[in-house]
Amino acid sequence: MEKFGKSQSVKRVEDERFLTGHGRYVDDIAPENALHAFVFRSPVAHAEITSLDVSEARGAEGVHLVLTSQDLLDGGLDTGMSATPAPNIDGTKGAAPKRPVLAEGRVRFVGEAVAVVVAETLQQARDAAELIEFDYDELPVSLGLEPGGPTIHDEAPDNRAYDYGLGDEDATQAAFDAAARTVSLEIGDNRIIVNSMEPRGCFAEWDGSKMHLSVNGQGVWGMKSELVRAFDLPAEQVRVTNPDVGGGFGMKGMPYPEYFFIPFAARALGRPVRWMSDRTEAMLSDNGGRDLVTLAELAFDADNRITAYRTHTRSNLGAYNSNFGQMIQSFLFSRVLTGVYDIPVVWQRGQGFFTNTVQVDAYRGAGRPEAIYVLERVMDRAARELEIDPLELRRINFIKPDQFPYKTPSGETYDVGDFARVLDHAARASDLSGFAARRAASEATGKLRGVGLCYYIESILGSPDEDVKVEFTEEGGALIYVGTQSNGQGHETVFRQFLADQSGIPAERIEVIQGDSDLIAKGGGTGGSRSVTTQANATLSAVAMMVEGFGAFLADELGGDPADVSFDDEQFRIEGSNEAPTMLEVAQMAREKGRSDLLVWQTSARLPGRSYPNGCHVAEVEIDPETGETVCDRYMVVDDFGNLINPMLAEGQVHGGVAQGLGQALTERVVYDEEGQLLTATFMDYAMPRAYDMPMIGFETEPVPSTANPMGMKGCGEAGTVGALAAVTNAVQDALWDRGLRQVDMPFTPGRVWAMLNRDEQIAAE
């Protein structure tokens, strides 16, 4: 019999400590005797370093150490950071220039780490950094998303890092040549700064034989392997921990330079060293998100069925390859290229370019929101040009229930889905039939109202493998050690709730342990909406082992046959006996008998397949044409997440994801000037969304349980963002269509929308 969570909306147990100031974040737990690090960063976007004199800084009050790239090299550190290049169309790999931990010979973006000062106090470190003599010859800056311009790396003389292709270019062209109608749209996807509530930070310790790095990341094992490589240390001499983390969203999922030179400093000094970013420093040095332009084209037959799809994307990688930067808008974009539609042939081309800006990498969704945004924007345009209802166009082209399992042109195999049912549910829940009356009411007050929808699908990413360990304590409870890492999603609640559902151990007697590479063999961390499916799958394996092991123990103790022992998720039953012990009671019996081998259960498990959450977002916006102010007035989500452990937490994840999508759509915009200076480096200039920018978000589910895991679950962490971008943008397009506007691009700030309405293309582009 398949097992899955009992779907109880349990409040988050971790919230009490977070809301009462008892969270244990990396800056809270740094050792009291830790020295403070301050990073000296490049003030220019592109320059040859002619002189870097740190001698005065080294002699400043309170200073213990000043590091440059030469010091790291002399100390034996491998100063090149790892990255994954994308495959090129011709079979080669994308360009892989060295990204140094500290700048070597040249700086390539404002904010690049050049030197680090370690002192008794942060103020002393800051003051000493003012004494660093940094001379340079400025070089021309490249910011464009096309081949050519000032060369940033010799390995990419035209600044093109990769040229990716997927699909059948000739067959796609033939389908376009034979098409009854074609539709095309160029779609910009603006860069954002992630701005997690807690900025990045870390501290490091060296006890003479072992390195410990505590970092507010999204998992410990990837960072551990990087430290093992860079420092050439045995794995047992490196420990990485993640304490409480105040938001990650993909941005904290990869190594950064600080996570190498802070432990280097701690080892050199024999004292703990701590570093915490301030907000402007974070805006300058954290990986950004999105930043791409795509030309999307659809071919249709005479019955409005899609016969081919073609995209050409140009993406901004920033100055260097970040860990997954090249893969985001190439391979990961391709995972949901065709969305929920039955499209026979595709051609996807993606090119990535180096620019003199900070790196771009994963941001809540990592390529899938970008792909769905493009597809659902061009589907909306197609409905207008084909003069067909946008819901009907989608129904015509949906993959039908009897077509599953369905292999997409990009190689994904969707296991199940009933997209028309979810779409119809969303139409009812959002009261689409009442939209005309709401539009008339808005027009009566001089406002423009539009409605837009997005039907998204997600491909859950990350490793399908996960580790888990369950340990029964002397106090009569259980510890569950997990390989994923909570960044605020509620893992402590969900994972103990799931273990309680499957084992009968009361949830209040279960403690979740995470984020310590010494406590569990390996794990995949958080990212790609993988956590709940992979970790619950591992927990099921552990529970199965416990049931078998405890069953054999009970049979031996009672003189019965193990085959006569059963477990009903709460109690063991022994045929021919009135005994019905709980799992905790059996664990206590084992302890009393000296069976320590039955008190710790550790296993790994692999998901048989990935899950594909999907759903429909419907947004309504109201625009004041006099001011350009755009308000998202109504928002409805109907998701297919399969079976849920905790519906309330799933809804919370959707709300958070939608909020981040609305932020990008309505307020957030990164601006660099022509010299590569970041003009949006404070919250005075970068408009983070606020509570009053958010509508009430409706949320309902229409579950079609996954067949790719025994729980029937589908990940939900990123789904809200994946659907939000196109829903809001299509609503804005709907509101402005009758004003003759055919090109609308995020973000819809008052100034930009006013400029669109007033046909001032120059202002709108600024």
C-alpha cells in the first residue's frame, strides 16, 4: 500500500523561535573571540591592476592579517572557483575562464573582491581597508548581449560564453514554412537582486587539524567538497555547517569567494574569523537573477494546433561563470521548454554573454520561470492574433490525460497530468465570468483593467538521492537527521510531521537535525523544489527498515514468527497476542535489552523519477493612465501538487513565490550605468515589493498524484514564482492592448507604464 502524508495543516514549529528573536543565524553564533573580516572591493567595472599596496593596512591598529590573491597562492590555495559550462551546439564546452577567489591582475565588475582585512573589530578592519593603495588602468566596459565589444576574457574573445542548441532546427524550420499562421514576440526578462532577509555571511575555525566553515547556505556537502578541493585536505578534516538561514532562493546555493578566504585566514591566524555582508555589499556581490531577452515563435496549423516552437535566448552571465550560470538559461531553460503543450518539434538556441556586471545564477526557479514566462507570453500573443479565447487555445494544445507518460521534445517524461481540469477550476475560482463587469467598473472611474493567465509546469531539479538517519533517544523521543537544508520553508515541521505520520512517533517528540556534514554522510541540500519529495522518500525507506528490524526483534522476544508481526503506522500487531506496542515502546525495549543496533537507522534512497507540479495563475491588474500606477487587484492560483503533507505550508510557499514574482513584475529593476556602476545599490533605489503591493492571493488545489514517487507528491517551493511573471504581464498587456500597445516588458513601474501609454519609447527604455 502506498503511503503519503495525512495532509494536516499543522502550524510551523520553528516560527516561535524565529518570531521571538531566538533564531540561531550565522552572525549570532560566531565564536566570541572571532576576528572580523572586511572585504576591499573593486570600485570600477573593468581595469588592469597596476598596483596593490597593502603594507599600510597591515600596520594599522588592530589588524592581524591582510590577504591578496598572491597570499592565497603562496599559501597553497587553489584560487580558481568551480563552474559548470554548458554544451555548445558544435559539441564543445562553453568558455571556462578562471574566476579567482581574489582578483588576479584584472578586475571585471564593481564589487569584485580584491583584498580582505582581518582585525579585532569590524571598524578597525574598515579603517585599515581605507589605507589600501589600489591603482589601476581602466578598460572599456562591455554590457551588451551580443557578440563583440571590449573583451572581458581571452577565452571568450567575442564575450560569448556558450552557444547552446536543443531540438531539430531543420524540422522546425520546415514546420514554420508549412504553417497556416506564425506568431512571434520578443520578450525581456529583467535582472533582479535577490535580497534575502539575511545577507550572506560565514565564520571559520581551525583547531590545528580540522577546518570548520559555518555558512548561511543551502546545503553543506557541495561547499565541503569545494573546500576539500581548494585546500587539498582530506574530507575528514573539513566540516561545514548551516545554522538557521534567513532565505536563500537559489542565490545562497553555491560557493562564493568569501567562503574560501575566510577559512584561509582562520587557518593562517589560528583564530576564528567572521564575515557578514551589509546590504549594499550584498547588492554588489551576490549573484543576481534572470537578465535575458528571448525571441519566441510559434507555428500553427489551420485548426490552431501548435506545429512547432522556436526560441532564441541571449542571457547575461555577468563577469564570470558562477557555479550554475551557464546552465540556467540553456539546459535548465529547456526542461520545461514546451510547457504543458503537445508540440511536435522545437528548436531552442541559447547564447550566454560575459558582461562587466556581477554574476547571474539561480533565482527561485532557475531557468524554469524564464522558460514558462516566454512560452506563456507568446501563447497570450497568439490568442490575440489568432482571435481565439486564450483558455480555448490552451485547451486545444494541452497534452491530454491519455497521452501520459508523455516525453517532451527536450527529453523530460511527464508522468501524469490533467491540465484542462486544473484550468477549468482556475477559471471558476477566479470568477473569470465576472471580469467584464469588473472591467466596466474600472473604466467608469477612468482606470484600465486587464486579466491575464499563465499555465505553468515545473520540472523538479537536483539530485534524486537523499540520506536520512533516525536515532531513538534515551529520553523517549527520536532525532531525524536530514540531508536537505531549510532556508525558511518549514522543513522542521514537515519532516517531523511526515515521520510522525509514517511511524506513529508523536511529532512533539521528534527533533529535526540538519546542516552538519559531520552528522550525516551526504545530502543534496535545498534547491529545485526537491526537498519534500527526496527527503520524504528517504524517510519512507528508513521507516520500512525500522518496521522490519523492530518486527524481527519483537518476534524474537515473544517467540513468534516475524511474518506474524505487522505495523499499522501507529502500533505493532502480533498475531495471537494482545500486545500492541508503539515504535517508541519497542525502541525502549531494545534499549533495555542492550540492542543499540536497533536505535539508529540510516539509509539512502533514490526517487524513481522526478515530479512535475503544474497549475494555473490568474491575475487582474488595474492601471491609472494618468500616473501609470499599476496595481495587482486580484490573484488566484490553482495548483496540482499531488498529495500534500501540510497544505497550509504549501500555500505559504505559493504566497511567497507569487510575492517574489510580483516584485519582479511590478517594482524590481537592476540598473547599471554605461561605466558598469550599479545605480540600484540601496533600498532607496531598488524597489523591493511591500505588503501594500500584494493582493490577497487565493489558493486551491486540484491534485493529480504523481506516479514518480511512492508518496504521490510534487514539489511546490518555486511554483508560485514560475506562474506569477506571465500572469501579471499578460494582464498588463490585456489592459493596454486597446490603447494600441503591443510590447510590454517588466517591471511595470509607474514611470515606465506612463511612458508606454504616452508613446515615449526613449523614456520607456531607460
